[in-house]
Amino acid sequence: MPTSSSIAAIDPGLPSDPIVRPKVIWKTRQIALDINDRELYVKLTIKELVAYVVFFVIFFTSCSSLYSYETFVVNREISSLFVEPTFSTYSDNDYDVSLKFDDIITMSHFWQYFHSVLCDKLYEIPTGVEKENGTELLYENKFLFRPRVRQVRVEEGHCAIRNQFKGLFQDCYVPYDTKYEDKTSFGPKKGTPWVHSDGSKTQGVFYQGEIASYGPGGFYFDFPKNKIDAKTKISDLEHDTWLNRGTRAVFVDFAIYNCNINVVCAVKLVFEFPASGGIVSSSSFRTVKLYRYAVADSVLTLIGMLAAVGFIIYFTVEEVFEIMYFKKDYIYVFWNYIDFSIVALGWWAIGVALMILFKERSLSGSSPKSAIAKTVTNRMSVEFLVARHENLVTLTAYLFFFVCVKVIKYTDLNRSMTIVYLSVGRCFKIVAGYLVIMVFVVSAFATLGYFAFGAQVKGFSTMYDSVLSSLRILMRDFDYRTLQDADAWFTTFFFVFFTCVVIFVLLTMLVAIVFHAYFDVDVEQSLEGRQPYVSDKVSAFVDRIIAKIGFNKWAEKRRSDRLKDELDRRITYQDVYKTLKRCGFTNSEVEKILNKYGIEPQKTVHEDEARQMFRDVLKNDQELSNKDIEDNTGGSDIKWLIKRVDLLENALDDVHKKCDIVIARLDAIRVKLPSNYAEQNLKDNPS
């Protein structure tokens, strides 16, 4: 017997009382779907698909120029100068140790890096080429201003020490916080390295480090013009203990400009001094390309961007009409969120581009010298310039992601692709519920790994890193040896349990959910009548084009082949068997039905015959459905399905009536034409 769940899987449901919708002058694909007009839906799908393909090509070709491979080359070369070089230092046993930037963990390493690497690389070019506005780097890049070193400190005290340990400490320094920042002068108390300066003087910015978020103020000094003075300055600061227990972070900031490729690179080397001791080093190399027209290097690219803006306006108008039509029901359609995201991100990116156009017009001019002069006057302008360009590139990346996702919206071009498209929508809610379970399970294992390995393994040192490591295990990307060194027995238990629960159970459930939805949609499409698709309209259009250019026989052959395929659509015995089983019939009932209609395992049956068989089976089961109604075991669903079948038959009768009218009209026209009309027409127009 068919169950209520199987019936619901076969048919999406008949609409209840019709919802009164307002009239709109601009119909979209979604509106045509709501009014259940298949012909209009196909026409609007073709229209929107063509417009979207044009937008996609223009957007990709024009906005992809915001990123340049040259920026990667500059980043790589500059980072290789300051992060990759090794320098020598001596251990406690007087052994020569080679370290890199990321290996710095003590103050002696810090000062040795400044002496051996930073000074050497900053002053690599001979001093004879120095000018008032800076020196050169790698012979092709000019410093926009002198490199600046800034330190932030915290006040002494503010620590909560237990009574039994107070005798062990004479002073203490808390982790960095703006309310504990030390702004008092120290050391010689003369000059900017020893006297605190606010953000307007240091021209620094707020920075989110790996340990804390730091303000723009602090104690700073600029590198001198030549290498000898720079090394002397560093030696004096080291001798006078410029760094002590109150130091929490040191920033090295400078920016370079390459006029050959019109690229600006803002460099920030960060040394954080956590309250637990040691040094955590990090670096930031932010490179952006300046353009002649603010965001475009050529007139053609600028025209393409303006065309993309025009499409954003077009999509905005479409969304406005859909909101006016659907009102509160607008939020219940998934693709509306994708459309709205594209519109919102598009206008956001346009706003950032306009900001760059109006605020950095002089920097993006054709004269590199004027751009350099304008930038050197203010260090913060470089930070804001780079930040705005990075925001524009990031917004464009997100926008391109949603633009690519929206392509799936137009994939219901034929029956096969429509089944896949509808399957995704059918299983969306179930997958969403599945993902909730998945999130809780992965979070549980991430928390377990955080408490078990957090003190010894960097991948589980924070809750955020622990979640990322758990997701990497799903992709089979993990460092088993490191975890095994931390705790061999628990690591084995963790991985075996994680693999069994998450991979073997949950991921298998996901595959089953998707397959279940696909089969439901396939059965539903089999029971539904033939409906037009986008591919039909496209094929007919191609046939007309082929006929117009003189290939009439080829066009006729294409039409006859499609008609033959349509009339000879057959399904196998296994497909009929699975469909009946999906409807809820038992094995014995399925065998009786197949024997009754003479469907044998080695034979195939025409699709129309199979569809009619399904309708007859469901209608002949009416007596049993009435019994189910009395027993209150889902009879309402059977009755509902019978009503659906009646509607389908009525629709089929309407189609037959229309076909009869068309045939009658053709016969009337044929009677009125002369008997030799075809021969005369062939002589007048042989093509």
C-alpha cells in the first residue's frame, strides 16, 4: 500500500487556496514559476540566462584585472629579504646557531636580527643613490618614507598574585590592554624613543596581532639615512635597555613603491612579547596595484566595469519587483538570498571604488613622481590606500563567488539537469538539519582535542585552531605523528572514534539523503506529463537558423530525430519496479501489477504506457484508500493523490482538444488551397 510519505515524495503538493498577488509590470523567472506558467517560465529563463552569461563574461574579464600577478612577485621578493634570511647567534654553550625571522624567541635574538638582517637589507643599495625622499630596495623599489620602529608597553602592577607566591615577585606586568598601556617616559626620558607619542605623531594604526589588539600610539624612532648611523642607533637602544619586561609589542613599518609596475607594498614586521615570556614574530606584506583610472588601467577595462555596474542596476530592479510581488514570502526562497547578496555586495564594491576614485585620484594619476610625493607627506595615507584596495579586491572575490553559485539557478535546461536541480532543492532542508548534527559532532571532537592536545600541539592550541584541525581530519589532512607524540593511546582512540562516527556514519548518511531526494524527484518527473524545457526552445531556434542559411535537410533531420526520440521514450522493467516500490507497494503487490500489465524483466515499456499504468493502479486502489480513510491511516493522502491524477487527466484532455482544433484548422486550410499549390510553390521558391 502506498504510504503518506511516499505520496508526498512523488508529488510536491497541490496548492491550497490561491494567494492573491499584486500585478507587476516586470515579470521574472521566479514570478512565472509562482503563477505556474511553464511557457512564460521557459521564455524568461532564456532571457535571464542570456543576460546573466553576458554579465558573467564582462564581470570576469574586467574585474579580474583588480588582481595582478606582479603583486605576488613583489610580495615574494620583499618577504624573501626580511623573513627568509638566516642570522647567527650564540647559545648558552657558545654554539653558533642559525635562526630565521620566525625562530626569534628572546631579546638577544631580536637585537641580533636588527643588526644582521634588518640593517643589511634596508641599506643594501650604496648610499650614493640616496635622496631626500628615501633609499632604494632591490634597485627598482623606492622607500616612500624612512622605516619606523614603534614599541607599546604596559604599566607595572595590576596583577592578581596569590598570597603564598607574593614573596617571590617584586614586580609584575599584565598582558597588553589599552587600559593598562604605559604612557610614562622611561630611560633617558629624551627623544621619541623614550617619550610616549599618540597616534597623530606615530602615524600608526590599530593592529590585531596574534596575542592582542594594539593601539596606534607608543615609543618610536626612525631609521637614519645610512647604515652606520642605523647600527649605532640600535646598539645605543640595546645598551640603554629600550626593551624590558614592560614591552608587549614592537612594530617595524615601511612602504615601498615601484614606478615600473605602479605597485605599492606596505610592510609590517611584528614582534609580540607575551606576558608568559618569549617572542611571537609575524609579518604582513600588503601589495596593491595603483591604476590610471582609480580601479582600471585601460579605457576598455573601465568600460567593462561600467557595464558590470549597469547589470547590477538591472539586477536591483528585478529584486525590487520580486519583493513587491512576493512581499514576506520573498524570504522563503533560497535563490532570493543569492540574488540579494549579489546586489548588496555589488553596491558595496561600487561604494568602495568611488571612495578610491575620489580620495586617491592624485595617487592613481599618470605621474609616478607626483604619486610618491603625495604619499610621503602622510604615512597613514598608505595604510588607508592599501586597505581600501584590499577591501575592493575582497568584495570582488565574494561577489564572484556568489555570481558563480547563481549559475546553478539556470541549470534546469533539460529533463536530466532538471532532476539534479530539483534534487538539490528537495534535500536542502534535510541537509540543513543534517549539518546541525554534523556541527555538534565536530564541535564535540574539537573540544575533546582542545582539552587533550591543546597544551602540546599547536593545531589544537586554541578552540578555533581545534575546529579547523577537526575539519582537516575530515579531508584526511592531519599530522598523526605529532599527536601521537603528545599522547599515543588517546590519539589512537580519538582517530578511530572520529573516523567511525563522522566519516563512516555521518558522511554515509549524507550520501543516502542526496540519493533519496534524487530518486524522489526522478519518480515525480516520471509521473508528470511532458513539459517544455529550455533546451527545446534552443533546439528549435537552432533549427530555424540552420534552415535560414540553406541547410534545410539538416534542420529537418534534427527535428525528425528529436520527434523520434520523443515518441520512442522507453523505460526498463527495473525502473518500473523501483517506482512502484517507491510508491509504497509490497513485493507481492508489485509482482501482481507487473503480471497484470504484461511487463516482463527482459522487456521495456513505453513511457506513456508506464505513466498510464501508474494512474490506473492508483485509481483502482480507491477502495483500499477508502478503507484507510475509515481506519484513519493515511487515506487522506491517497484521496489527495487521486485528485492529482484526475487533474493530470483533465489537463491531458485539454491538450487533446487543442490538438484536434489545430488539425481541423489545417484541414480547412488544405481544402481551400488549389491541388497544384505545392508544385507551383516549389517552382517559385526551390529553396
